[in-house]
Amino acid sequence: MTTATDSILADALGKLHAPAPAPDARIVCLVPSITELLCDLGLAGNVVGRTGFCIHPRDVVAAIPKVGGTKDVNIEKIRRLAPTHVVVNIDENEKPTVDRLAEFVPHIVVTHPNAPRDNLHLARLMGGIFGAGDAAARWCAAFEAEYAALRALPHHPPRTVLYCIWQDPWMTVSNGTYIAAMLAELGWRVPDLGADRYPRFAWSQELVDGLDAVLLSTEPYRFTEAHADALEKQLGIPVLLVDGEMMSWYGSRALAGLRYLRQVRDMVEGAG
């Protein structure tokens, strides 16, 4: 029989993790947004390795050794750090790398948030494994309050928006991604441009005619206001620059992300 505690301690693959009180845990985190969450839960002292993309909170992570990127992990650096746990993500980290780490790391914690409310389980999972349950409970209460405020917004007509993450080639997000789920909280949808999670696309009049707005993300491609202005003149519909961290980072940043969604809605409604 599965207990409430079991459900909290089950990772994205359904694997149960025994609690490891913070003094005994040595964590390497290969997920930037979760590194930030671990720090905000008071676990920075247990994080012994991070990726170069784990940049928040800046003053805290500066002292934590880097072990490469999310895709190009330095296995030997991690081996020398002797972690008890490595935190990974299905989208961000490659399975062959995770399989190699599993050969010498006692505990691999797999995460895969797909929607804003998945952050509640993520926080409880990290808090439950690493002895920060009280901090996780406080974070979840704050998240629930922000989520309730978002859901209380007055109803607006649904919108179809194209969220661009790259150019040359142009790439966007599909349904099933965390970003699309964030937009869905506003009653917005993304166009169906293929089976890939992050499909390539070509601009066409047919595509543009089906859109209410285009959103250019500041990451992973560094779109700027200049890109937005030029594309808006070309397309003839609203093109707006949005903060990619606020829209795509789960974990701690999801709190600010929920507030930011309200700002994005106002931007699009004001430009329409």
C-alpha cells in the first residue's frame, strides 16, 4: 500500500527515496532551477556540485564547484566530489550521462515538472529527501497563494500565441511542455506545429493569420527588444519580449513566474 509519505518521496520515475537528513547529504544538482530551489530550502551547504547554468542565487552558487553543463557533464569531476545524490531532469539531462552516474552515485533523483502545480511535488520531494520538510511546506503555501491570485483574475477571451525560443532555425514549444502549461494558465494555447516538443517552423501568412501574438523568449536564444520590434513590423501582429526564466524555470522561480504571468497577460491585452 502506498502511503502519503511514499507519494512525496517518489521521483518522476516512481522511485522511492529514503530521507537523507541534510548533514549526511552531498548533492550534485544538474538542473539550474532546482539548484536555486535547494538553496532557497536552506540546503546550499549540501550542494557540492552544479552546472555552469546554475546561476541563481548568484551570491550563493558562486562558491559551489561547476561540473560542466546540463548536456556536457564532467563525470570525473562528479566522481571526485563523492556525492550521495545527483538531481537530474528528464528534459535537461541525457540518459547515457545519468546511466554512467548511476554506476557510482548511490542515489539518482529524477525530476520532470510539466506544469506549474508540479512544483508542489518537486518542493516536497526535495524537502522530504533532504530534511527540509518545513521549509518546503512554507514554500508550497506561498505557491498556493500566488496560484489562487492568478486563478482569481477576470476571465479574458482565449488567445493563440507563438512562443519562440530560437531563430536560425526558428523554434517554438508544443503542447505538453512546461511553457505551454504556463500559458494555459491564462487560457492561452500554442499552435500545433508538429510532434516534436520543440518544433522548428517556417513563417507563413497562414501561420500568422492564426495568431494573436508572438512571444520572444530571452532564453535559450537571447532575443531582445530590437528583435521584437523588427519582427512586429514584418508580421503586422503584436510581438513581445518575455523573460525566459520566468516562463520556463520551475522550482523557486515558479513563484515569481506566476506573478509574471499576470504581467504578460497585461502586455498582450494592451498590445492587441
